[in-house]
Amino acid sequence: MVPVQYEAYGLRWLSQFQMPELQIVQDSTDAGDIDVHIQSDDLTLLWEEWNVGNENFVSRDGRLFFRIEDTGLFLIEQGRRIIVSPKQDADEKKVRLFILGTCMAVIMMQRGILPLHGSAVVIDGWAYAFVGHSGAGKSTLSAALASRGYPLLTDDVVAITWDAGGRAIVSPGYPQQKLWQPSLDGFGMKEQNYATVHAEITKYAIPVQHYFHERAVPLAGIFELNPKPDALHEPTKLTQIQGLERLHMLCTHTFRSALVARQGLAQWLFETVSRLSASVEVCRLTRSGSEFTAFEMVERITDHIRKGVHTGQ
């Protein structure tokens, strides 16, 4: 097929794979303006040449090579190229899931862009990011905020760079959210109206073009979501994270953080999260119980922001 230009995370991608999740660039540019090429090729012999044994991830000379057993081989080079060798019967959705997730996150690392594992929305002209482990409720919270009129900036990966004035900036991802079945139930959404992310899981792809923010926004704060489902339900608790705990938290919630050291980028990550920690507010949101509490958390967050606790530095 003819390669298509897409835009996501502040970068332009020229892809031989159809990527319906991404936004097509309307004013196609010269090849020299493309940041990353996504290509299809047979990587089988190269994987054998690398002789990685039982390893599924290996890094050499600015390249990260990985294998997903039932899906294919993926090679990410110098922040400029993603080469994919899908298995013959691979689920196309799953192939795209790894391109959109792990591959793009590694591209960001290689280009010096910090990828946090989370979602972000725009509140009063500032970006607020929500990070946490898988299942913490990041996408659910950002969907609840979006339903209250706060546009979605990105879901799953929060791409952070710096503007000329030294402010942390969040670039828009792409207009889709991924929600688990309990979140659909909490919002009163019917699963039959949405496609699953891929055939093996009951996580649903939700188009969000109508409340997607398409421009980069300065980052004001980061909230770590800390669910405690086995505890008795109490009001959502918001606390400031201070000192070295900030650095640990930001490193922990870097997307595919295990791949940072593997690529020799540990020092870069430490310097980047140190800079970020010094420039934005960092908080923890603790919720207890197993009930659907997204809207309670929305009120807690917006009250905190409107009270002017954050200085917008």
C-alpha cells in the first residue's frame, strides 16, 4: 500500500501499515520532514543473526529488537525507524497495539522524549497527567474529566518535552481511549457499540475525536493514582509527593521503564525526571473500595486545582 503520513506525540510518522487510530496529516510534507518511518520487512534472518537465545528484548548500537511470540518481530532504530515483521496469522489489531505502545515509546526514549504511562487532559489551559500501574483507572478518570468538558490530550502514553522557555510540554497523542468493561458499565456505555483493542482482551477502543485536544499544552501537574480496592470505602485522599519520592514515582511510571536501562538510558531518565520533578506539582490520589469513584475523583481534582494550590510554574 502507499505509505500514509500520520501525526501523534508531536511527531510525523510515515507508515506502510494502516493506522486508523492515528490522525492523518492533511498537508502532506516532503520525506525530509518525516520524523519516523514505519515499515514492513522480513526480520527473521536478522533476529537469528543477533543470536539472542531465549531473550525477547535486546538492544545494540541504538537499536531495540524484540519478539512477541504470536505476533511478530519489531525493530526500533535510532529514534527514526520502526520495522515490523508480522507473523503470517497475526491479529492486525495486536500488531498495531505494539506499534502504538512499545514501539512508539521506545522511539520517544531514543529521541529524548519522556513517555509516562498515563493519560492527560486539559484544565484551564494546562495539562494534567494521571499516571499509575495498569488497571489503576487512568483512562477512566480522564474519560470522566472529558465528560465534564475537559478535553483529552492523550491516553496510555504521555509524551513530555520542553519548550524554549524551559516548561514541560505534553504533546497530543491520538483520539482514542481504551476502557475496560467495568468502566463502560460505570459510564452507562454498551460494549456492543465498540470494538475490542484486540481479540484476546475485553478492553474497548473508544473514539474520542469530539473531545480531543490537538495542540501541545504546558504541563502543570502529575497525579499518581493509588487504588486500594480491598480497603473500606473512604473519601478520595489527595497528598503531595515530596523529595526523592517524586523521582522514584516518575521513574516507576515511565512507559516500558524496563527498556530504559536495557538501552543504556538510565542516566538520561534520571536527569529528565529530576528536571520534571522540579518544574511541576506531583500528587498522589488514593481511593478505597471497589465502587466506581471516577466522578468523586473529578471533584477532588478540580477543587484542588481551582483553589490555586498549584502555582502553574
